[in-house]
Amino acid sequence: MIVPISKILTKAKRQGYAVGAFNTSNLEITLAIVRAAVAQKSPVIIQTSQSAIKYSNIETLFGIMTNLANTVGKKVPIAIHLDHGKDFSIIKDCIRVGYNSVHIDASLEKFATNVRLSKQIIKLAHRKKLWVQAELGAILGKEGLVKLKTGEINMEEMMTDPVEAADFVAQTKVDTLAIAVGTIHGHFKGIEKVDQVRLKKIANLVKVPLILHGGSGLSAPVFKKAIKNGVSAINIDTNLRIAFRNALKKNINTKTDMIDPRKILAPSTDAMQAEVEKTIKIFGSNNKA
Ligand code: G3H
Ligand code: 13P
Ligand code: ZN
């Protein structure tokens, strides 16, 4: 059932577990996330990127998410969130259609600009009693990884400064904060490291729920330590894409004459559900519905 994200994250922070924020862009991924949440009796955040919204259109995607949340998922708390909102018109659309929370990602801007842009969105969202996630320090994608390897950018410099983070939250009154502590968007086993000391320092100074992005590729012990050190939600996208792709490949390579899209995609949906269930158990949000 759709509930305010404040309910989900306040409880997670108080009880010391993390909620998975899983990216979706279609029916099958959303089904997998909701079914997993039900099977594990877990709260869950379903989120869409700007490109996912552009892929379908906001009403369709929002309809799929809310419908499944309020039917299949009616016994578990579910919130809908915009991930990495950079375009003000898309953020405003999400607020208009009824997302529970939006992410204003002005992390590549200077501190003062990030504060100013975040405050503009916070003002709009708070009028409708929605929560806002802002981002301080930048979480890279694979293009960033190339620059890291060539030495063009330095991971340390991209990371969130704990004192700045406290100042940012005080100035903006933002509800949740995405922090950069060493993870990268995508699956880069061995390269991604969580700076747990920095994370702990941030958590000591910042009292709003902290969001860890770029979760795919991290190990269970790293997740558990990050949760212990103060993370309340963790974003996962790539792990589901990999589960989808692997199951699809296996299915169409073994049943070569299959033409029904539902049968072609069913193993992928099941594989993503299994991945979400595994993740929920690592995050400790099972039986917290
Ligand atoms: O943060 C990035 C997410 O994985 C979304 O990626 O823009 O390809 O939907 P996307
Ligand atoms: P991954 O693709 O690395 O799981 O990152 C997802 C994410 O942070 C979405 O905002
Ligand atoms: Zn992210």
C-alpha cells in the first residue's frame, strides 16, 4: 500500500535497518519488486529515473507503480520516489502526479547553487507534504570511472564532507540526504569501496536519513557495516538489470521457438524478485512491514 516515505524511513532509521530503493522502468520490474516486498513482508521504495519516465510517460509508469502497490502490495508499505531529478519540469511533474518523494540532484553544482536549487524544490514539495532528497558530493557513473582511471578526477574530492553535509541540511531543511562515500553507479566489484569512517562521521553530524546510492556490486558485509554506520536506504538498479538479462538470455536460448512475450519475460521477473528478496534480507527490512 502506498504510504508517505517519511513513515518508511523514520522507522528504518529508528530501528537500524535499511530500506531498498529499487529502480523500475516497466511492468515486469515493478511486479518483481512488489512481489518480493510481499514475500519478505518488507517496506520498499520504488523509484524511477528521469530516463525511465521519458521511456514510458509519467502517468503510465506512475499508474503501474501505484496500482501494483495498492493491489498486489496492499499489505506492505510502499513509497514512490523520483531518482536523480535534474530537470525541474520532470520534478514538478512527479510532484503533480503524486510521487511520495523527489530527489533534487544538483550535486555537480557549487555548494551555494546546490543549496539554492534544493531549497526551491523543497518549498514546492513541502507544500504538498512530500519529502525531498538532496545530494551532496557526487556519485559517479561509468563515465566517471574512466575519468577516475585516467586520474582526471579524484574519488576523495567527489565524496561528501561531513561538516558541509551538516551545514547543507541546516540551510536547506532537506528531508533525506544522498551521500557520496565511494560507491559508483553500476557493477564494479572490487573497485567500489565504502568509506565507512566518513559515513560514520556524516551520520554523527546529520540527523536526517542518509541514502546510499550505487548499491549494486557491494558485498553483504559492506552493506551491513554501512547500515550500522547510519544508512537508512540503499539504491539498487544494476543488480536487477543483470538478473533480468541473464534469465532472459537463458530462456530464449533454451526455448528458441517461444513467441509469447509473457512467457519470454516470466523467468526474468522471477529472477529479479529473487534478487530483491535476497537484498531485502541483507538490508534487514524483512518482517518490518
Ligand atoms: O542512477 C542511475 C540509475 O541507475 C538510473 O539509470 O537513467 O539508465 O534509468 P537510467
Ligand atoms: P546501482 O545501479 O549501482 O545499483 O545504483 C543505483 C542508484 O544509485 C540509482 O540512483
Ligand atoms: Zn543514484
